[in-house]
Amino acid sequence: MPDASNYKITFEPELIQEIENRGKVQKITAGSTFLDIGDAVRNMPLIMHGTIKVMRQDEEGHELLLYYVNPSESCAMTFTCCMQQYPSEIRAVAETDVEMILLPISVMDEWLVKYPTWKAFVMKTFKNRFDELLRNIDQIAFQKLDDRLVLYLKQISKSTGSTLVNLTHEQIATDLGSSRVVISRLLKRLENDRRVILYRNQIKLMASL
């Protein structure tokens, strides 16, 4: 039986009991794809441990980071697909090792009526993701790439709880909609300024960042 203790301050005891009775635990390793574009959405995830990265892809295969889903959160795009019964329009990849509770989509409408805290959780999830999307749009439209890179590294560090970012320059470029050459140049500049230390497929964030 799943342990939904992460959500005890969010949901009433009766809902916690239903989550534990009707949910199932899934663990995925860092780098694994949890949900891909075009997949049927059959479950809603409640994240217990770890971080999931949610991305959008254009027709040419270019990807753009939308947001992260952290512990005690869920994915707004998954909620949308559940309610509309649409296939997934996003790719969700484990940024770290992840443990989650999967809930059948059949409970969505039932719990929206039955449990006020579930309705509040869904609405808060939509609002938080919308706010994050607006911040990303503002960054793309109004901020220089080097500033976006610094914010990105800080966000990764906050999500993983570590000052060591385990990503390649190519992966960072994909998330930021840039090229590996440009990202490598900007990272080298940060290293010269003693704000990061570059290793092979790793970046150490310094306090000065």
C-alpha cells in the first residue's frame, strides 16, 4: 500500500486513506521517460520523492523546458489530459530518481466533488504551473541567455537539493532552446568568474552564483 504521508497537510484523512487504497507506487530512475508525447494518460502522478522535468516539443524535434514537478506536487498537463481524455502533449522525464503514487484517472471527477481539498489542490496546481509558464515566457522574451542560464542552474540545484548539477552542456542547451556551443561558452565564462566549476557532465555551483 502506498504511503501518502507527504500529503497529510494537504488532504483530509479520508482522502489520504483513499489515495493509499486506490493508488499504486511507481519508481523510475533518473533520465527515464515517465510520459511521452502522444501517450494515453491513464494515471495521475503524486510525487513523493524526486523531480520530474516537463517539456514541449515542436514539429522539428526541438524541445523547450516548461516546468518541474517536485515532491508534494503533481502535473497540471496530466490533469488536463485526464479531464479532456486527450493524449499527452508533453514529455515528462525524471530529473532525479523518482518515487510517485499513480492514481487512476477515474477518480478525478469523483474527488473534485467529494473532497474540497482535492479541488483546491488541482486549482493550486494549475495556478502554480501557469505562473511558472509566465515566468519562463518572461525569461525568453526579456532576459539575456546568460541570465536565463544562471536561473536555470539555480532551479536545478533547488529541485535536487544539491549544488552539483549532473547535466551535459547538450542537455542544458536543449532545455533552454539554445545550442551546445553557446551554452559551453557561457558556462566557461561563469567558470572564469569563479561562479561554477566545470567537470565532465557535471557542474559545481559556487556560493557566488
